Amino acid sequence: MASRTVEELFDRVEQFTALLAAAEDGADTDWEIQFTTDIRDQFERYGAHTYLSDAQLQSLNKIAHQ
């Protein structure tokens, strides 16, 4: 499936920011830390118009819930 924006994926932007914060807290490896930092940077730049692929969303959920 194609990438979708944060506002298309979540009912409220706060749901995404909570997921991202949980992923940042749960990031253990260098890759996870860099990945969540990159997503945060994109979100700070584009806000709710940030595009996420299915794979990126899956990775965020995995990191947040490990």
C-alpha cells in the first residue's frame, strides 16, 4: 500500500505523537534510535502532513511495544 499521512492514519495527531514518544523511549539499538530521530525530524518539519509507509508504521509500533 502507498504511503499515507499522519492525519490519514490516525484519528487524532496526538495518537501519533504518543506512538512516536513511546518508540523513542523504547529505542534500544543505534538503528532504532536513528529511525525514531528521523521520523521525529520529519514530523517537526511537516506535522500532520508527514508521510509514513506501512513498513515505517509497523517499525514504530514494534519499537514502541517491545
